[in-house]
Amino acid sequence: MTTWAPALTKEYLAYLKRLAAGPLDRVRHSVSGGRRKSGSQGSSMEFSDFRPYVPGDDVRRLDKRSVAREGELYTKVFLEEKQALVEIYLDGSGSMAGEKGSAACLLAASIAYVALERGDKAELVVFGEGLRAQRKRLNPGPGFWQAVSFLEETQFQGQTDLLKAVSQAMPVWREGLCYLISDGFTQGETGQALAAIRGRGRRLFFLQVLSPQEEKPDFLGDFALTDVETDQKMDLSVDEALVAAYQKALKQFQSALEEEAKRSGGIFLCHRTTQDVRATMQTLFVR
């Protein structure tokens, strides 16, 4: 049994169900069939507006009262219901092992639940030095527990190359939502990878998962450190000045992540491992 799956209680799933019932974002181009409203004209029963009649319009949509009212004929326009593509990218590298990995899996499962409850198309991607594992075609109903089983098999090890993973798992432009769950510590330029996600039409939601010590180190002295991803060793003397410089650099890094997410119309969130997952889910889906 994983350390995070027991958190998927009936009460918590009921909470996620309530989140899923909230307002949906508009998606202009997606696969039809879901509950998300598009700005394009469609065939759902939710009325949007009127426009002047043109030959070939469906006569069932004619507003006959407009003739008597204005002497002109108008057609009723409805909002089309759309199914959004929701891709959930999970960082499976060694730096995510332990409490960070558990928090990340719970977030991924929670997002998948909300997406499937909304009738969206959900996909899961685990990446390391590239694409490691992928679960496509998750459908409402059994899809959620398939997602949980998939996530339970995730092993956090090795290095990270997000740009390579994006190139492999996201080869073409397609409008959709991408939830990236990672500590952000990847090989190469993180900004380039996020720009690649945006350039492929995805709206980016970056959830940076950090432990309390990563956000605010509380240790001073001399240490022999080993990188959990590369096994590289380093001797380091930690004093208050170094901690302050580290925290400044971290904030600058987070600001860059936030800016890149905003460029796609998405958001950046820092999720701490000690934080209640409901707080992050509330920020994601109640805006």
C-alpha cells in the first residue's frame, strides 16, 4: 500500500466531486462531448446569442419572434459543449522520492478525478530523463482507479529532462490543459521546456512540490552532500549568508516559472509537502 492512496477517502472524493461541479473554463478547440463550453457555435442546449439569419441555417433555430419585433429574421446561437484534453505530467526523478513523490501522486490522482468527473479526456505521463511511462484514454468511471493503479507503480529515481519528455510525449500542437507536477529541478533549461509546452497549444498549470527544508533550510554547518539524481558528491559549508542567497535564488526561479505559466494563460503554485492538498486543489479549480 502506498503512503498516499489511503488519502482517497469517500469524504475526500466527495470533496473533489463538488469541485468538479464548479464553473468550467472555455476551450476553443477540443474533442466534442464533454461539459466544458466552447466559444464556437454548436449544438448544445445552452443559449448564447442571436445573429442575422443566412441561407442554410437550421430552420429549427430561427427566432420567429424577431420578424414581428424588428422585421428581420435571426438565428439562435448556442454554446457547443467540448471535452478538454487534460494532460498530467508527473516528475518521476530521484529528487521527488519520499514525501514529495507521495504528495505529487496525490495531486495527480486528484486532478485526474476532477477532469474525469467533468467529462474531459485525461492522460498521465511520468517522466525522468525523458518519457518513462504514459497512460492514455482515461475515461470517466473506471478511468480514475486506472489512474491510481498507474501512479502507484511510479518509482522515483534517476535524472530529469523535461524538454526531452515534452518532445516525446507531446509531439504536435493541440489545445489542452497541462498540469505539470515537479520540483522544477531538471536538466537543461526549465524555461525552454515550459515554452515548448506553451508552443504546443497547452495551457500550463505548474505545481511545484517542495519539502519545508527545500523552501527554507534550517541547518547550518559543514556537510558532505550527494546528489540523489547524479550521485555527484560535494562538500558544502552552510551559513546564514548562504541560506539567504539560496532563498533569493529560489524566489527568482519561482518567479520565472510563474511568468512562463502565465504566458500560456495558466498559473504557478508551490505545494508544500506539509500542506493540505485541498488548499491547492481549491486554488486550482475555484478561481
